[in-house]
Amino acid sequence: MSGGAERVGITPRSWTAKLHHGVLHLGKRWYVVSAELDDEGEADGVRLDGPFGDRPSAEEQARRLGLAE
């Protein structure tokens, strides 16, 4: 996103240029989404793991992935 364009999308502004994990609810299932974000908020290497039956299970997996870094 060069040229001074505003970043759009759902990426939290607090995320920095490193690997991040979060949970996502799609339909009746929960997933862990992982991505490496650069300083401009652009994602690379987006990965979706799951499905998980409930939010706590997905959040636990996201924590495990975050600790493995």
C-alpha cells in the first residue's frame, strides 16, 4: 500500500510486522487465522486452521501457535 493510500480491511492497527494469530467465526465453526503482516498492514502467508467446535478451543490453539514462535 504505497503512495499514501489508507489501509483498508479488518486488520487490527496494533498488529506489527510479525506473525499474528486470531480466531474467526465462519458459519457454525471457529478457525484460527495466522498471517505475517508488514509495517503497512499487508498480509503475507495467510493460513486458516480448523475447524474448531467452539471459541475456547480455537483461542487455545491460537495461544499454542503464538507460543511456538
